[in-house]
Amino acid sequence: MLNKYLIKNSASFSLSDVKFNKDGLIPVISQCMNSGKILMMAWMNKDALEKTIKSKNIFYYSRSRAQLWRKGESSGNFQKLHELRLDCDNDTLLALIEQTGVACHTGAHSCFFKTLYDADDE
């Protein structure tokens, strides 16, 4: 499926390029491949990243539970991986996904539903 919101490029990366933080984690931003909407941010460790790539289903690392979790395993709101991008500093991932149901545990479509500042309100 053609993603009209992001420009394809020929740069690729391998797992050895990924810079995990001191806790062995990397932030992952999930973006809807169809709408371009940012849905959520979570963390992955190396195991979660490898499982995600192998299965094409998004796995995250829960810092509070200290364990891997497959997005949607309890809610049914799964994320199917279509593309994975690494930022220019190699320390943040962008997952282009197909979202089933809502992304946020609150029931909102996106975790980013709170507005801190809006220039249009001035």
C-alpha cells in the first residue's frame, strides 16, 4: 500500500545500527500508515524489536511490568507492522502500522488527544 504521507527513500538499516539507551530500550512512535496520524509512543528492547520484525505484529516492552507485550493481546486492538524506520541518530523508531481498533488504553483512537498548546486559540 502506498503511503502518501511519508516519502520513501532507499536508506535501510540493520539491528546492529539501533542505539538502545542505557536500559536497553528504544522509543517507538506508532503511526497509522493510512491516515498519517500518530497513535502512540512506547518502548522496545531488542527482543521486542526482533519479535516485531519476525511476526509483523508489534511487540513492546512494558517498563512497569518488566516484560514484553504484544499490542492487542488483552484488548484486541492489534497493530500490524508495515514498515519500520530508524531516525537519523539511530535512537528512535517509527513504526508504520495498520491499527485494529483504538491505540490508547483509555479508549481514544490515539494516545495524543490532550492539547497543551494550540496557536489557533490565541
